[in-house]
Amino acid sequence: MEFLTLFLIYLCFVLTVAALLCLCSGRKESFLTRSAHRASQVLALVIPTQLQRVTHQALHSLFHTRSCLFVVLHVALQAAVFGEYTWEVFVYCWELQFHLLLLLLPYLLLAGNLGCFLLCSRANPGTVTKSNAASLVKVYAYDGVLFQRGLVCPTCTVEKPARSKHCSVCRTCVHRFDHHCVWVNNCIGASNAGLFLLYLLSLTATAGAIAAVTAAFLTQVLLLSNLTHSTYLDAQGQEQPVEIPFLVQHLFLTFPRIVFMLGFVILLTLVLGGYCCFTLYLALTNQTTNEWCKSRRFGGSHLPSQPHGRPLVYKNIYSKGIWRNLKEIFNPPTVLERKKK
């Protein structure tokens, strides 16, 4: 009972933290932001200055410069999971005569995921340069709220097309900028947004397939051991039916690495599934992560041309319907296409 209770508490804690991060992201001066700022101020009084400087430099190199560290971590996690799946789950399932296609499904999904990963990480996300800036300015209209005509990027010294943003990590402006993904070590923009969506979907499906096959194997083990129909003697000497916590503890003692891997993969599937739903929502409504965050914290800001007493209301002018929005993700519009419309 203690093992299952602690695992459920751990799972609820991780999911709660992830939900709070999603809810508070993009909100200016949110409770989470204020709390983190206050905590950093308190820690600054205790932690030595030299250690603070080293920590700041390490965090800056991780999240504000292009680094392959997260790519290596990504590959290492996949290798660890598939190593455990291959050497234990696959072998046991083969002995239990599971269908071969079911056992090979995670490998097929992995091959598709690695293909999308390589293409997404190596693709040009849609870099804005002096040679193509004039044509990219004509692709999307300026909404006058999030994107205004005539602004020039101070770093790249080019006029910023609508829906573009300068990435401080890649040090370039990206057309239809979504975000910079440390896991693929590349920006997500107009040219690779579709590949990134396929990468996310295939990664979630891979984790889900491994979880499904592993859960099926453990269920089969319980059925063959007849523990589901057994009883045990409680402290008063009375027979009690075997409950789920006892079964989980039995599996953990028998197959500790497999049960731990299953718990990790289930948690990963839930987190990736939630992020996939969010990314699909953005794709179907023709928004980017950058635009979604900006629209949430837009608040009461005003443009100089607007009356001071009238707050601006943000409206997504880029949505053209579900199917056309989804098509745009995989086939970004060009200047000629916009002229035809």
C-alpha cells in the first residue's frame, strides 16, 4: 500500500506542477513569477556571489545558447527506455506468444519519430534575411496589435514581417516564429512547424505504444500467476481478497525495472499528450506559441495612435478555418498565394 500511495502522490505532484506552469505561462507578473522572483532574492542573500555567477552562466549556456546537451539527453532517454523494452519486455512477450506486429509497433513509431526529429532539427525554420525580408513582409497582414508595420529588428537591421520574431538563441529573425525548442536544438517557424507537429505526435505515440505493450505484459503475468483470484490473511486472521496495491507491489518486487519504466513512460505519455493537444489547438486556430503568450499578457497596453481610454482588443486575424489552418502548417503560404486570395 505504501508503494502505490507514494507513487500516486509523486504522479499527482508532477502533474500539478506541470499544470501550474502551463496556466501561469504568459501571464505578466503572475503569482508563479512573483514567487520565483522573491525566492531568488532570498537565496541571493545566502548563496555566495561566485556560485551565483557560475549558476547563472550555466543556465544561460543551457537555455540561451545553442547546445546539443538536450539532444544528447533526448537520445539517452530513448536509448534507455528501448534498451529495457528490448531486453526484457520484448523477450518475455515473445515467450508469451504476443503478436509480432504489436511488439514491433514501438520500433516502427521510433523510426518515424527519429526521421521527423532529424528533419526538424536540420531544417531552416524560415530565417528572415535582407534578401527575402521584402517578400516575407507581404505574406501576412499586420494586425496592428501584436505586429505593427515598419518595425525594424535592431539586431538583424531588417524590417520585421508580421508574425516574425528575433530569436536570441539562434541570433536571427524567424518567419512565423513559434518558439525555440531545446530538444531539437532549433527554432520552430514557418518552414518546420509541420515537421515539429509530426515529431510531437510520433513521440507521444511511441511512448503510448511502449506503455500499452508493457501494461499488457504485466497484466498477462498477473493472470498467469492466478494472484487476481487469490486471498491473504489479514491481521485478524481473516481471508481478504488480493487488492490492487498488493498486485502492484508484487510486480514491482518481481520486475522492478519494468515497473519503473512503465511508470516513467505513462507519465511521459500524459505530459506529451497534453503538449500535443496544446500544439494541435494552436495549429487548428492558426496561432503560434509566441502569439498565444503575447495575447495573454497583452492586458491594458495601448498603441500611440489609439485613444488613451480605449483598450486594444486582440483578435486573431490569421485563422481561416480548421482545414485551411492545418494545411498552412504543412504548406506555408507564399507571396503569390496571398495575391491570388
